[in-house]
Amino acid sequence: METTTINTTEKLSASRWMVLTIIVLVQFQVQLVTFAPAAVASPIISSLDLTRTEFGLIMSALNITIVICQVLGSVLVDRAGPKLGLFCGVALLGIGAAVLLGVHGLRFLIVCRVLQGIGIGICYPVMGALIMAWFSKREQPYVNTIFAAVTFLGIGAGMLISVGLFRWFS
């Protein structure tokens, strides 16, 4: 009977930590975009003359789009690779966030949040694929813990930064 040995000493790229930095920055940005409007809900509602239900729709549109578009992100990773997928996701997220700054109505606000949701929906599978591809099985639990921790840091920062910017720009 022949025994096979598994080589447990994988040669890993030193640039995987740069990949982790990019993943962490993207996750931080995702959380900022997702939760920043909640911190300044009252001024948004009053300046755009919205009801709380309409504001809830704006917040929900992003999450619903994320869930739907994660399949798109998975297909994009499979067909185009994680680099192009991450670029597309971050680009859509950034475009949606930039355009959102000049919005003056409910419909356009929802369109921008849907655009952001498409970008985030593409980013999540890409970030998961990058973690699986660049880190060893032994490192993956630690990397996933860092990824999860950054999620909560991004939520907190989103609240603090939004309120600070709102006060600064009035």
C-alpha cells in the first residue's frame, strides 16, 4: 500500500498582507457607506422632506440589493477574476457614494443606494475569494476575525465621521 504525504509547508506570498490591507480598507469603506446615513437621519429627512418610512426604504434598498447582487459578484470572480471583480465593486460603490452627495430627491437617492448595493454585493464574494486564495488554512481564521472586527469599527466610524462632517459642513 502506498502512502501519500501532504506538504504542509506552503510557500505563501509576502504580499498577502498588502492584500489583507486592501480587503480591510474595502470592508471599512463598505461599512461607512452602509451606515453613515443613519447617523444623520433627521437632517436628511427634514432637508429632503421625507417620511421615516421613505428613509427606511432608502436604508433597506442597499441591503436588499446587496443580497441580490452577491450572486453577480460570485459570477464575476469566477469569470473575470478577483482583481477585476474588486475593481468593479469598489468603482460602483464609489460612484454611488459620490453621486449621493448631490441628491435632492427620493427617487435619485434610491437609485444611488441601489448602485452602492450592487458594488457592495460584488465586493463581498471577491473579498472572500481573496482571503481563501491568499491565506493558508491556518491563517484564515485570524484573517476572518480581522475582517469581522473591521466591520464593527467601520460601523462606529461611519456614525462618528458622518456626524462630524455634518456639523462641519452644516
